[in-house]
Amino acid sequence: MTGDTRILKEITQRINFFDSLEITNIFNNHIEMIETLNKVRPGILFICVDNARFNVLETLKLVHRPPFIFAITSNKLRIPELLDNGFFDYLSPKLDLETFCKKMSKVLNIYNSLSAEPTFLVNEPKSTYRANTKKKPAPTNVFLKYKKTQSKLAIEDIALIMNTPIALKVETIRGKVAYHNSTLKKFGQQLPEDLFIRINKSVIVNVMHIEKMELNTIYIRKKAFKVSRLFAPALRDFVRQNSIGKVEFKKKNPVVFIS
């Protein structure tokens, strides 16, 4: 950690409240941090933004697969900029114990749901989401209308719906593409709320087909889609509310880095 041994000491004390967390590296320069993060992907990264002797946002662009990043800052005016550029959350330098524990529990719930495996597979609903054994989502099919063509599509096969200049583009998990004359909002209202969620102003995704999630990016069919700041909280809440239980971490995982 750069410049503040007090924060390092207090974070260490608070990390000890969580058996599944351990501080494995403390970086004093950003070059070493970039090189290590690109070799070994940690679970959580703390950065003392106020004390950083480097451009934090530009430096993080050099990290190929960033972890959940917490900014430690007293500058509230800068928080929106940090959240818009890849930071998961922030902490005050006072490191209030209750707030710290709540935020760590929040990220661990998400991490447990999304990273119990190196690549989080959502198309394994029995191990990831609460199974509804009483009834299947209704309706099970939707009808797509485009120009003079009408076709039926199984809802569970839909991977994502995207706005395009000509119509809605509906893509299935097998790569089939169809178009539909409707708006994203109107079509989204026809889909089961426990399967589909909007991630930005142009895209709705089927959570069962998310392959992995990294901070503000999700992957479906090996394609990356940005999760906008407006819709990110809803996605996190959705994952947290629909995940079953808590997946136990092995000791020392996730790895926690502090800079």
C-alpha cells in the first residue's frame, strides 16, 4: 500500500473477520501491480486512490482481466468517475467496521455465485440458481414478427435481445438470429422476470446463458457486453437474490491484493 500504514493495518484486521480472505500481495509501485495482475487474477483489489502516485484509471486499463476493485478515497466527488470506469465499490479511509463487513459480504455473495468455478457457467441452474420445481416459466414460447414473417421461438433458447436500427435482434444460444418488430421495453415485458434482465439501454440477456462476469462486463457466446452503471445494481441484486446459499471458498481464495 502506498503512503498509509494505518489503512493497511486496519484493512488487515478487518480481512481477518473473513476466513475465506487473505492478503497475498502488497504493491508499492504500479508496474509490479500490472505485471502481477496480468499473470494471476485475484478476487479483490483495494487501491488507495488518494495516495496513488500514478494515474489509477489509465493504469487499470492495462490490466486484462481486473478483479473486483474497491477504491479507498475521501473524495466523494470522484466516486462516480471511479464507478463508471471499472471500480466495483468504494470505502472511506475511516474504514467503518460495519460498513466494511457489509460491503465485503456483498462482494463475496456475488463472487460465490459468479466465481465458484474459474469460468462461471450460468447454464447450470441446479447448482447456481433456485430451481422452481412446481412450474416452468410461462410463457414457454414467443412469437417474433418481422416484415411479413412470423416465427415461434422457445424462450429458454434466447441468449440475448439487442436494439438495432432496423428492429430488435434476437440471438439464440446456438447462434441463430431473428428479428422482431417491437421495442426493447415492450418485448422485455413479455419475458419471464426470473430469466431475463436488462444490462444497458440496448441489450437484454438471458441470465441462464451468461458464461462469465467480470466487473462491468458479461460474456455470452464468447461475446463481451458492457453492463451500464444504471443497470449494474439490478444485475448484482438479481444474482444475489436468485443464487442458492453460499458456496464455500477454499482457504486463501479469493486472493486479495492491496495497492
